[in-house]
Amino acid sequence: MSLHLPKILAESSRRNLHHLSPATAFYRKQNLLCPSSTTLTCTNSVRNFSEAILKSDFFVAVSDKLTQTDVVYIFQEKLITFQDISGLPWWAAIVTSTIAIRTLLFPLAVHQQRVIAKISNIEKQVNTTVEREVSKTVAELIKEKRWDEEFLDSFYHIEMYRRRTELYKKQKCHPWKTLPLVFIQIPVWVTMSGAIYNINSMLPVRDDVALQTYLEMKASAFSIFQDLTVLDDTYLLPLFFVENVLLLDRYNGKKPFSGNLFISAPYLIFKDVESKKELWLFFSHISSIEKLSLTTTGSPLLIRSKTFLCVTFVFPKDRDCHEFFLLLQQRSSPATIPELHCFEYKAIPENIPQSAGWNYFDLLDEYRRMQVPNDEWCLTFANGNYELCDTYPRHLFIPRSVSSSVLIGSSKFRSKGRLPVLSYLHRNKAVICRCSQPLSGFNARCINDEQFLCCILKSNPNSDHLYVVDTRPKINAMANRATGKGYENESFYENIKFYFFGIENIHVMRASLTKVIETCDLKSSSMNAFLSGIDSSNWLKHIKALLDAAWFIADAVDKGISVVVHCSDGWDRTAQVCSLAALLLDPYYRTIQGYQALIEKDWLAFGHKFSDRYGFIAGDPKEISPIFTQFIEATWQLTCQFPNAFQFNEKYLLSLHDNFTSCQFGTFIGNCEKERSELKLSSLTFSYWGYVAYHMNEFVNPLYSSENSSASILKPELCSQNFRFWRGLYCRFENGVHPRENIEDIVLAASDHNNSLEDHINFLQKKLSTLGDKIKGFVENKLEKVSLDSRPVSIGYSDNDVELKNAMIEANSVAIDWKPLYSVEQCACLTPFTYSTKKIHCWKCGNIFCIRCIHDQHVSLPGHQSKRTVPVCKTCFFKMMGHSFEEHVS
């Protein structure tokens, strides 16, 4: 499968798409106009070279200037005139213009090919006859003149050059004669691309004519390019694509989807234009790729993702399947962290600033919220440069009575140096501290570590004893003693009670999730097979074990007893139970902002190994384990039991899970705070929390009640029958197994509709209070003109009624009726709605659209008193733009 130069340039530079100006980006979209047919092998050197060029400031500045030249404007005018006269759709007008230009340049192309053919013949002659003659001459000179080798070598090359030049002159075909076509084609290509860009940007004058032309361009659809005013959503001409690929549907095997499969970083994209079926998959979401045995229909490729999507593509040719297999393996597992998508992602369409989200959380502010430091707890700077423990944050809080020697001694006695530090302080002064297992072996002890735990006990004046919770099965902890680790010896620690909670290690959790996935992927799953598969996986048993331990800790803290928690290294099971216990204890952590703070503190700051546990880069597959996924599911189980206690909804948890595995944001990249600091993620990447802030309305739970949730701690029912299988996470891509509408979506839509109407009522009341007398006089004046035969009278507005006219326009700018979610099965763009496709109401017209048909820029409706920005469809956006053109067009 040969790769054309435009495709290579498109792929290699797509990563920098958002670094470029709109003009430059549009030039790159028009690679399809380039007439080059040179085939090249796709190499990293070519991609890197083109990427460096397109990323340069010089290239960006030049491309912007070129679109503003008179030549481009003249060509733009001629192109619009041609389209108007011909009556062709815009895609056909562009193609026809390209063919016309190529026809005009055809004589030059013929001349170029003739010159190339002559040069080729000359090279064959030089490499055979001429080289033989020159070699013979050199051999004779060696015998006669006895010249040295260096001089003979120079003589050989000079003579070859002279003979070749003579042949060029004789045949009149110097290589320079192949360049005129190139020098003409490049300006023509740039001029045409600039003209099309100007049409899409409504330049140079943004008036009604420009708007009409833009809308005509927008309505023109051709093949996979459904909207000519936007960048191709397949990211230009992809580097690699295959036609007539089948996408198998588990529940409809007789009618597979047939379409084109694209590889275009950072996505794998499948498009079936006929049925409007689309599939977009991040490379970083791919967890495994498997080539299956050949079938009569083709060569199958099975892909599983970290979002629990399982798809099978059937390629018509085994060679294409193998090439796809190799490319996906390479792209789904980059070698280093700087190769991840987050370092290239730019949120230009959503207009989110790069700094958004990085300053939303501060560890010291979170401890201040818990009223720390205080008389019992203080901040230590012993880990300021991460020398005490490189996987802990630089700011640690310890009992005020702990001395430096005790601090250092305890750190040396704990695995990875992860000594006991404060994680959560309750209002009754009971605390949750976290650490790793002690290096106790069979009978070793550390006086400093014993004193440290004693200081933690004394920091709580309301209790005379301390709990130490080891989240591991006791047999595992005993086995670790053979390696010099283990657990605390009860005889060495006074007034301390020890508990084991039997939460399994990362390897058991990985195997358990694999069984869940296999059960969900059963092609002919009976009720018995499905239930027995979920049961044998022990997945829900593991979730229950987490909540059992979390509730034990939360209950103890609520009763005034401090708890120290650890597992093996203190960054997996310890993070799970500490954060879940805090979630049960503190209502703040059940808000969107608080849940973010909880994750930042207990998972990111205290060093959960996100990169290793989710295989962001190529590494040891035994390190992969769904630890954070279990925490998210445990949270979901709590939201099911307490639907009004959490400010966020299920979509927030799903978004969190999908985005931290996608590597689109830098928030979860790296294994600890030190590593993230060295990678400079806050200055080079976008934050997921910034994305959440700009989509807050999508994640709010309409049933949330802050008054009820803050009354007391949550007391979950932990009987086995209260745990549910999370169909919305593990089976969300399977159409036909979900309810037609999600109850949360229905309630949220009703809440938005209600808010819109209340805002509109406030606006109308204010308008009536200011225009009441004028409206009354206006109506009375019109009624006086009613004829005696009661014929209808046209009630229009005169020039003096401008204020009333504007008031009516503002009053009609808000949709009173919204279409119910169940009444729409596909968007206006014919995209079918599925369980995983979000339906969005336009607040101006009340119709339902997909995310692509909602304008990227939210606007404020004139009929809303609050003037807050709300989502509107693109059609309504441009109608509003017509009323206030310069305000909305930018």
C-alpha cells in the first residue's frame, strides 16, 4: 500500500494542527488539491522533518500573510463567480476548478515528463557505456602516468560529470527544465487554498453575501467530507486507510457495517457513510490487539480498549490487516512519556485556556480547610526536595511532637520510605494516616517507628488507642516477611489494635477484570452464563472488600479513633480505602470540586502509579491493574445508594474514567508528584479539571441536595445483594442492552428546561414592568382600528415602535417547548443516537442535536435575564449572528 506525499505531510503535521493559524491549518486540509503523485515510504525522518517545518513560527506567519494578498482575493472572486454561474455545489465547483487548472498546466506537465524521460535514458547510458569508457581511460592512465589513487578518483568524477553534461546539452534536457511546473503549481495551489479559506472565514468583508456563501459551502457534502467549512474530522488525508472494512456487530452478525478504516493520530477512525456509523478510538485507549484466524470474509482484527469497547474489523486483504496490526501496536504503546497525546493536544475548538485547571487545587489549601496545621499537627519540610521519600509530595503533615530523628528513622523502616503521614483530619480530631508496610521481617523492630505511631495516638486526645489497618490478606503479609518486609509486631506497639481486610493484590484484580470483560464479550450469553461469569470473576466481591474496609475506617474515625492504613507499598489499596473513607466522612468530597481535591490529594500527590497501572507507555504488563477503576466504581456504588448525596452524576464518573486513560490531559500522567514536576506537565499540557469546569452543566446531579448530604456521614448498606453490576461502564457500547433513555439525562434535561423558563419569566416580568403602559396603549390603538365587519387587522410595528419590536424579538429568543428525549432517534445531520451518544437541547429552538451540531461557542440569549451562556445549535447561532453580526461572528 503506497503512501502519497500529501498524506505523509498531513499525518506528520496533524499533531501540530492546533499550533497553527486557521489559514495554515486550512492549507493543510487542501492537500487533496496537490497534483503530486510521487510515492514515498513513510519514515519517521520524513514525518519529523515536515512536522518541524509546519510548527515553525515563520511558516505560520507567512501562511497568514498569503491569504490577505490581492491575488488571493481576485482568485476568490473568480471562484465565487464560477460557482454562481455554473450552479454546481461547492465541492463540485472546487473539483472542476482544480481540473481546469490542471488542464491549463497540462502542456507543462507533458514537457516535464518528456524531460524526465530523456534524463532517465541519459542516466542509463551514463551508468553503462560512459562509465565503462571512463573506467577504461582511468585504467590506461594508471599504466602510463602512474598517478596516485586520490588524483585518479578526482579525474574519474570530473570526467563523468563532463560526459553527462555533454549528453544533457545534446538532448536539450537539463534537470532544471523540470522545475517550471513546480514553480507554477505551488503559487496556484497556495492561491486556491487561500481563496477557499477566505470563503470559509467570510473574508475580506463579513457581510450578508459572505454569510450566504459560507452557508452554501457548509451545506455542500461530498463522500466523507460532510462539511467543507471545518477541518476534516478524519484529520486531513490520513496516513493509512483501508476501504471496504467490515465492523462486526455482536448482536447483528448478519448485517455488519461496511466502511473505511483510518489511522490518523491520535485516533483510529471507522466511518460507514451509508448508515452514518462512526467509531473513534484513541490509540492510548487500546489495551490489546489480536489477529484472528482467516475467514471466508477476510482477515479479522480484534481490538479491546481500556473503556471496555471490544470491536472486530474484517479486512479484505491479510496484508492490510497485518500493516494495521503493526501500526496500532506501535502507536498504542509509545516508548516514552513525552510521546503521549497530551503533549500535542490543543483544546482550540473549545477555547479552553491551557492554564485552566492546574491552579484549581493546592495541597496546603486542602489541609487548611481541615484546619491544619494546628496544635497537634504541623508541616514538615524534610521532603522539600523529595529526599525523604521521592513518591510522596514535598509538603507532609506529621504530629508536632515527632522529632527529626524519629521522622528519618521511621522513613527508613518503611517500604519505599513511605512513612506514616496525615491524610485526613476529622472534626473530632481523629485522623486517617497512610504509609507503607514496615521492613520488619520475622522479628525486626524500629524504636523510631514505634514512637512515631505513639505520637499519632497522642495527637488525638479523645481516644486511648489507635487502629492499624493492613488492607492485605494476612497470609500475603506473612509471606512478605520472607523478603524482609511484613507487618507490625503487636508486642512492640502499645495501645494499638491491628486489623487485616483481605483486599487482593494488583495481579488478582487484573485477572478479575479480565474475566468480567470476557463475560461481557460472550457472543451468545445466556442468563446462567452471564451471572456465573460475573460471579466467578469475584469483581463485585473485590468492590465490596474495598467498601468494607473504608466503612470500618470511617466508622472508627467518626467514633473518635485514629487509624493508620497501609498495604504493601502504600500507593494502591491504601489510596483506595483512604479516599473512600474520606468520601464517607466528609460531604465536601461528594461535590465536584471536593472529589477533584480528594483525587489530587490521595491519588496524585501521594503517588499512585497511574502510568504503570494503566500502561500509558510500553513497560511491564504485570504492573497493569485497574486500581483507580475500582475506586471509581466504588464511588458509583455509593451514588446508587445515596442518589441525592453526590453533586456529580454517572456521566462525570464515566468521563473521568475515559479521560484519564486517554492521555489527552496531563493531569494523570506520571507516577508521582516529583515525576510530574520534572515533566513540566502544568506548562506543557492541559488539565482535565479545566475541561470539567467548562462542561460543568453536563456533570451536575439534578437530585443533589447539599442540606441532606451534609447532615452526617454516609452509612452504606454492605450486604452482597446491594452491589450492582455497572452496565453503564462495562457494557455501554452494546446497543440493545440499555434502557432507551438514561433517567439522569431525562431529569437533567427537565432541570435545564425549568431553569431556562424561570430565567425567561424573570426577563418577561422585568420587561412588563418597564413597558407595561406602552404595550397597553399600543394594543388599544390597534383595537380602535378594527372595522365594524370584524375583518382581521394586521398588527404591525411602526418606526416609533422599535422598543416594542426589540422586546418581542427578545421574548421569542427562548424556546418555550423542548422536544422530549425519547422522541428523537437521530440528529438533523442523520447521526443516529445511541446510549453512549449525548443528546443536547438547543435552548433557542428546543430541538435535539448531537455534539457536532451544537455550536462550539455558547451564547447568551436575549430573552434570559441572567445573560448566562447556553448551548445553541449552529443554525440558531448564525441566525443570532445575523442580528448582531460582529458580536457573534468572531
